Amino acid sequence: MARKVLVLGEVREGSLRNVSFEAVAAAKTSAEGGEVVGVLFGDSVSALGAEFIQYGADRVVTVEDELLKQYTSDGYSQALLAVIDQEDPEGIIFGHTAQGKDLAPKIAAKLESGLISDVTDLEVEGGNLVFTRPIYSGKAFEKKIVTDGLLFATIRPNNIAPLEKDESRNGDVSSLSVEIKNLRQVIKEVVRKATEGVDLSEAKVIVAGGRGVKSEEGFEPLKELADVLGGAVGASRGACDADYCDYSLQIGQTGKVVTPDLYIACGISGAIQHLAGMSNSKIIVAINKDPEANIFKVADYGIVGDLFEVLPLLTKEFKELLVNA
Amino acid sequence: MNIYVLMKRTFDTEEKITISGGKINEDGAEFIINPYDEYAIEEAIQVRDEHGGEVTVVSVGTEEAEKQLRTALAMGADKAVLINTEDDVEEGDQFTTSKILAEFLKDKEVDLIIGGNVAIDGGSGQVGPRVAELLAIPYITTITKLDIEGTTATVVRDVEGDSEVIETSLPLLVTAQQGLNEPRYPSLPGIMKAKKKPLDEIELDDLDLDEDDVEAKTKTIEISLPPKKEAGKVLEGELEGQVKELVSLLHNEAKVV
């Protein structure tokens, strides 16, 4: 059944986030041949419309307002409800990001609809659009369908492959004028901690440290390896509790859930709460002195050894590989 | 101040997960207060202790949630309400739960509602924002700090590791992120007192709702376990050789670098 599906794009530091391109791919599947309309909010975002279309959106609608420069649930819901009113879509796809997680339930409640959160896969099966999502911190999966109302979903970054960028694709980028007013949330200050380097939730490679890293300085060799691989640094709760790093790096049941292509666990024992945050990574490498460490049970490859000896060698080896590549 | 906490009884995910008859097997499993809701309970108690008022913990579920509600009372909440849906709701979703909660809360003259930002079993994180929308009050999710002065609230929100300082107003709904506080353990006197605190049980009827009003908008059609991972390969030999082999495996076999 062809349906019109909106995709709310997410802009960070003047660019569209990767998850927005993944969301277009998810919208394309959901649309089953119908139209995919990209939606962008901000103070000046029209220029990003072309790229959204190159990744598969058929056209783009923007709402531009100084008050939309930063996300607030009130500002964005006013803008999105106006777009919904104009477009009358049958579905909306968001990224399962801080913004999507915050906004999508509000819109779904307003429109008395369901919402399938944190989707890692979707496909058409026997005439139904079936969404797959992890439950119990990734220890199980459920397949869900929408039975009534609009089709709302948030998709987890790094799981649904974006469509190939096609620079020859063209489409209309139009702007909708919406009066944004009476915002009940005022952002006073933004303290950036995580945005140095690569975003953990979207990183293709994560080098994570645990108690075995031993100190704040101990994270240096992890950072060097992450830099060479274009990846991000993460941590276990143990490392955060010991003050070796900020809690914004924490991966696990409390903390972030990540699914990179490559997860390198350094000096992490592999407590079940940590595994809950990373065990769905495509490839897991464990480096640990203790051959009995639990992390080896989920690792694809393991090296039993001191991370401070292993990491510099590994960094050097990757550097050589990537220079020659 | 009139404070409500939204609490969910959850499966302890430290438990091994097995499936029987197409469902997660709950036999003999340990159940807990959803860990993020513990932060919510703690914060509610602290706000009450500073500003006065009353903390009511409310849960939508079955009779079995009484145990977790008692624990919340033992931590220091004043009252608990169980909205028992056992007879009315077979397969609810987040639409169901939030509609029930909003219906319960709409005439309560709430100043502050606190929930966890996500439950560790279902993991959707929808109910907080949905309830706020249905009550037409502002909300802030994943907060790590809450300061209230008069009817103004200043909140720190965790945004994927960055922090936003946001000013908003009461009545307000917030959802707790790790780092908001350190939840207390119930003390022995707390446990004794909790036995005498009110724990009311109501049903959909009492809220003038029937099953159709709260019928789920989504449906789970299958539950499965992730594919079993084959045992990994622990490398052997000289360390330098192991490192070279690892790089080659990641590049040529796994093709992730």
C-alpha cells in the first residue's frame, strides 16, 4: 500500500546527521512506492534540502525561524504539526536520537497514534510493514506492526543502511511559514562535552576503555587508535565511576547503546550491564589481561595481554594499513 | 508541592532471557523497580523534603507491582496507587499506558511529575512525553539536575552527552537520566513505616475508561532471541604477531576496517 511518509531530518553543526539519511531509507521502505518528503527545521536550513533529496527524499519542506535554531519540544512540535497539517502524511520517521526520542512521543500522543521506537530493521512481510526492535537491552528482539492510526517510528542510528547518494536527483525544496510562539522551554546554555570528535551513537568504530585503563591519562592510547580509525572513544561504567572519563562516554544499560561496525573493548571485564550497551556491535575485539574475562565470551577476536602494550602496536599497524590503502 | 512519580515494575535484565510460547519467560525471574524510575523516586523525595508537599508513586500494571510500590514507600514516598489493568488490558502499548496515566492525573492538580527516561525492558521511553502532551504541560526528558524556585524550574538535560540548561515552568513533567542523584536504599524504619502508608488500587472503571478507549495502536507479532554468536577467536603467539593477525582479520575477513 503506497503511503506518503515524512522524514524529520536532524541538523547538527550546519550539516545533516547520518541518521537522517538512514531515516530516508527507512521512509522509502515504509512508503511502499509512495512519496517521501524530507522535513527540516532551523534558522537557515533550505540549503541542506538538496542533499536530503540526493539521499532519496522526493522533495523537502522546511520551516525556518530563529526560534527553531535549537531544538525544543514546543518549537519543533508546532512546526511539525503545521507540516503534518499541510502534507497529511500516513507515516513519519524520526532518528532515535535525543531529539527524536523527545519529540516523536509527543506528536504520536497528539495524533492518537502508536509509535515504534528504536527500530533496527523494517521490511514488508506478507502485506504488513514489520518493524524489528531490541528489547531487554538487546537481549531479545520483537517484531511489531501498526494496527491503528499513523505509522510513526524512530530508527536507531547505524542499523539501517542509507541509500546511495545520487547527485543527479532533483526535487522541490519549499518553505512553509509557521508562527512559532509561546515556547515553554528556554535554553539558557549548552555545555558541549561529547561533540569533540566523532559522535558515539553514530560512530562506525568505537574504542572503549574499562577499569583496566587505570587513569585519565590511560585513555590516551585509546584516543590515538580511535583517531587513526576515524572512530570515537567510549567507556564502561567502571571507568566512569573511577573518574577516568566523563559519564557522557558511558556505554551500557545505563548510558548509551551503540552498534558500531567495530567495537574494541580495552581492559573491560564485560559485566552484563556493559554488554547490554554494545553486544549488538557487528565485530567485537577484546583486549584484556585476564583470559577468563567475560568480555571474551562475546568477542569475535581476542588478545590476552596488557592494553598498554597492545594498543600502540595496533595503532601503528592500522596506520601502515591505512596509508597503503 | 504535589508530586507524582510514574513507576514501572521491570524484569531485571541481569536475568538470563529465555522464550517460551512466543513470550519472554518470566518464571522465577527477579523483578525490580525500573532503575531509571529509582532516580525519579529519589528526586521526588528530595524535592518534597526541600519544598514540602507530598509524593505519590503510581504504577500501571498488575497486582504484582505492589511489591515495588511498597519499596518506593519504604524509600520515602507518601502514597502509592496501583492502576490494575490485569482484567482489562491484554496487550497494551505506550498509547495504552499513557492514556491511563493521563486520565488518572488530569484532575490531580499536579505540580511536578517525574518518571524514568526509559524502562529497561521495553526500552521505548515514550510514556513520559506522551503523558505530558495529554495533560498539556511542558516536559523535559533525560534530566541530570532539577532546581525549583517558585513556579520556575531550571533543568539540566543530557543531550547525547552534551548538557543543556533549560528554564521552564511548573506544572512540569521530567524524566530522569543516570546522574540525577544517588537513589537511597530503604531503611529498616522506612520499611516498617511503608506498611502503614496508603497503597490504593484502582481499575479502568474507576477512571471512566473502558478497554476500547485504551486499545493498543501497535502489536507485537514475534519475539526472538538474537542469533547465537559463535565462540570468538583468541589469538596466540608473539604479541606483535597477534596484532598483525588481528589487523589482517579485521581488514580481510571481517572487512570492518
